Amino acid sequence: MKRKNPVTSPISIFVVLVIAALALLTACAPAPTPAPVPTPTPQSTTLLWASGGTPTAFRYNDTIKLWMDSVTRLTNGNVKFKDAQAGTVLKDPEMLEGISSKVADMGFIGAAWFPKQMPEFNLAGLGTAFEEAKKTPYEILMITRILLHEFPSFQEHFEKAGVMQLFITATEPQVLISAKPVSSLNDLKGMRLRISAKYYGKLFPFLGAEGIQVGMGEVYSGIQKGIIDGTLTNASSARDFKYYEVAKHITLFYGGRGMMFAIAPFGHYMNLQLWNSLPPDVRLIMLEIGKWVEIRFGMAHEFLFAEAVADMVAQGVTKHQLPDEDSITWSKLAEPFFDEVANEMNAEGVQGAKLVARYKELRNMSRLQLEELFNKAWEARFAALK
């Protein structure tokens, strides 16, 4: 029997024709769509931080520079920073508007400088020689963060002003540094003291003293020329600006401590539109480092105060302390001003009375109680990004 040629069999011919047709269709078909290419990592961006003054090395290196360096490292160099200090880009009174309009991307703001835009921080100008003197800088910082969390009007005013608060910085305890010795309230009578906060101008007359408006940069010459007899200021500033050369006396308050403002008014803010444009992971990094810096800088002030006082004593300054009963008297004279501040906030649409009442509750809490609420406040900030 003769074998069929497999190539010429009907089935084989059909298979060959099908293969040829498929080859022809494949050749004519459009190229397949390539797999999507991952979005490349954004190019590095450099943000401008501005300050109206020139911070001391510690205040700069251990707050904003530490924060900036940490953010740059944790974003693998994608977010970098440059700074403009000493008012080269923005002066203190221009800071809020300048950041809002993106003259600078971010900067250092004393919220109490802007009582209309940030009326809650009118509370910052208050402090007593007894109640606030019992709290540490870290505790006052925690109280501030808790209030920022519990009262939405803070954030509403930040947004209205076009800024985002990144983190706050602790304020150092204040001492009275003067050309004349002050070891009791009676010694204040007839003295002319620089007004470093709004309410002091109203309180000093009750203490027999006169409040004088003098710029921070004019304190040294003001004491030297006899325009003022002294000022309430933080111990490190008194040392760093060498006030001890013209004012040979410092006075401490209740328990040998310095006097604290009611809340911490200083912080670092970013342009709100810029903040909203950043990837969530970058914003989370910025906030996580912000919390760390808040804690670190707040705790550091607890020993820096004593160090600054000791440094001035070593320069020939005599240290005095108000009797505890005088500190309590000062406190009682100052307490009515809390009601005045509450009324001022009420007039700006803020729950002033409620805010002041809550502040006084927090002022009486223990450090452990404050830390628990402080951590909850920060956890809420982190959660809001998710």
C-alpha cells in the first residue's frame, strides 16, 4: 500500500494554512501596550525657612536645624532646606503674611505677635510668680499642645491665616534682671521695668513699678542710660545679651524658680498650600520629627535655666529670691487678668472663658497626667494624615 505524503494530506495542508494565517495576523497587529512605568521620585525640593531674629546657637541647632536635617535624611534627600535669619527675608511683624503669601515657605512665628489673627495666644502673655512658677518649660509646652488639640479654633485661625503649625518650642523661665537689688515686692516700688508682655504694663502699677516700652535690642543701653531699671526675661537671653554687664542683680520667684508664661507662644509654621501639596508620608515624617523636637527642647530648658543663672552669678551677679508669700501676692494680683484675656478672646469669637478654665485645670495636673494627654494630642495629628 502506497503511503500518503504527510505534507500534502488535507489535514496537514489545513494546519499549515492556519499557522501561516496566524503569522500574517501577528505581523499586522499593533504592538502590545507596554506595562506602565512607575512614576519617578519627584526631584529634590529646597524649602526656605525664615526668622526675623538671630537665634542663639542652641535655639537654632536644637530646634529647627535639628528638624530640617532629620527631615532631609528621612526623605532620602528629596526635601532640603535653606535658611534666612536676622530678618534678611522677613522681619518678625511680616512673618505671618510672608509665609502665607509664600515669600518664605516656612518660618519662626511668635503667635502672640498677631493677636487678631491668633487671639487664643493672648493667653501666652500671662504668667504669675506662683502658679506658673511651679511648672517646668516642658509642662507648659505640653499644656499648650493639649489646648491646641482640644480647641479647634486654634487650627481654624491657622488655616484662615494660610499657615500650618509644624511644632512649638518651649519658652524658658523668666528672671527679673535689674540694676538695683530686688528681694521683696517692696523693692519694686518706683522702679521702671521694661514691658515684655502686654499684661505686665497693667500689673506693674499694682506692684508700685512703672512699665516702659523698650525694644529687646535696647534693653542693654536702656539700663546703662538709666531709662529702665531692669526687665523680666529668660535667663539665657539675659546671659547671651550680656545684660549682667549693666544689671548686677537677678531675682527668682517661688521656690527659687523662674516665672513661666501661661502657654508657649513660639513655633515653626509652613505655608498651608505647600503643606497640603506634600505627599502624606513626607508630612508624617515632618510631624513625627516635630513631636520629638518639642519634647527634646522642652526638657532641655529644665537644666539650661539653672546653667544660665549660674553663669551670670559667675560673672559677678547677685542672686535674690522673692519670699514665697510675695510670689503668692504677685500671683493673686495677676489672676484677674486671666478673666480680662478671656473677655478679649470672647470678643474675637473664641470660647475664651472655657479656654481659660481648661488652662487652669491643666495647670493643676501632674506631669504624668499631662504626658498622657500630650501623647493623645499628637496621636490625633498623626491619625488625621491617614
